[in-house]
Amino acid sequence: MPIRYIFCVFLLLSVLSAEAQVNCDTMLPSPANSQYVLPYPAGKTYKIIQGNCPAVGGHANTFALDFNTLTGDTIVACRAGLVIWANDQYADTDWTSGHENNVFIRHNDGTVIRYTHLTQNGALVTANTFVAQGQAIGLSGSSGNTGGVQHLHLQAFRDGTSYDKWNAIPLNFSNADGPLDDQNMPVNGQFYTALDSNLVSVHGHLDVPANLRVFPNPASGIVQIVLHLHTGSNVQLEIADQQGRLVEQLFSGRSGPGKHRFSWDATNAQAGLYFIRLEIDGRSASAKQVLVPK
């Protein structure tokens, strides 16, 4: 066989191989704008035990996240969509590759998420049904290629044409309390808490992570605000109306690490939408607050 022919075949295979890769340098927008929530209920915390694009391992050259969920733990939909596949026939002791219990959900833009390694009889939804964001869809397990390690394998795909690793896309989560890397993605080895709808996570490129809880929401009187700082920071906390005009400044100064409580007496404020604006060392976040008529 001519050397030139062999070289051309090798070059073609190299090009095809290069094309069948994800761009591990992808930069995501801020998670505040993400359409996805963490795949477990509010208040739960899990660790990522294998993250995106490691040098070696099952996630090499692809985007996927493994959370250290235990058998029987509830898994929820990261985003509303149509269940296109659900199976749960395999035992948790069946670690054969291809014997994973899964739920696949397609979203309105064509993207698909797979929720994999569910427990036997652990699919809580069936194909051709619609699910809401945050709805329980399955119970975690260790079916299929897990080596006996209980976890949830979460992987999103650009579309449903292929579920190979090269078609995967990265995710971040609007309700995640936990650190991000410089690509706005979750970090391998770190813990992530799912915040409820009244919590905002102040991470991104902040040097000092924090979270803010506002309740009740809606309210008609006193609004309680709880701020948790991981380290000492310069903090400014204020209320703004829907037009962005300052209504009241609740705090401005230096605060130490830990939990800090504030309250806003909204008894005489007009009903409508307001914003709790938080600035930490020059970086900002906000939470929506609705006031209803008394």
C-alpha cells in the first residue's frame, strides 16, 4: 500500500477525531441567567465527584457531571420538557455497561438531558409525558457502568441526534450555591446546595461567596433578610423599586463572616415588585421581592 495513501487515511481519521470533540474551553454566561436548576430538591447538598473534561476518566473530552447521590435519593428535572425515554429494569448490582436505568428529557429548544444510573424501579415518569422544572423524575442508584459507586450521572446534549460525548454541552445552574471555575462552570470535588426560589447565590467571580435569603415572598408587612458571608466583606444592602430607584438602604459597611439578619418594614410601601440589591466588595446580585396589598 503506497505510503501517500496511508498518510491520507491517517490524516482523514485525525480530522474526524478532532471534529468529534467538545470545546472544553467553552465559557458559559452567568448562572443567574441559566435555564437549569440542580437535579435535586431545594435544601439538598451533594458533591461533584467527576466534573467536566478531566485529563483522564469517563468524562475526558466531554461535558458531564457526577453527583454523589445515594440510592433512593430524589432526582428532579433541571428544566421543563418532554420525557422521551425512561427505563428502570436493571438491578443496582448490575454494573454492566449499557445496563443503566435512565430518564431522558427533551426541552423546547431541542436540547436533551440524560439522568443516569437510577435505581431499579426508580423512574418516576414515563415516556411521552411533560414534566415541570423541579419535578421529581426518578430515584438515584448505581445501575450500569458505576463500579458500584452510587451517583447520578448528568449530561446534556445539543440535540437528540446523538448521545455520544462529542455532542454534549456544558451546564450551570441558577439555584446552585457553590463555587464556579473561570468558565462559570461547577468545579469537580466541590459541594453544591440547591437553593429554593427565594434564594440567590452570589458566586461567579466573587472572591467571597455568599447567599441571600428573603422571606416571606410575597409579603405584606415585614420582610426578613438573611445574609450569609463566608468571609469578611464590604457589604451594601438596599431596597429598590421596579424602576431601579432607591427605596431604603438597610446596611452599608464592613461585615464579618457568618449569618447576618436584616428586616425591611414594608407596611407602608405600595404593592408591586421590588428588588433586594446586594453588593459585596464591588460585585452585585439581587433578589426579587413581591409586595401584595394588605
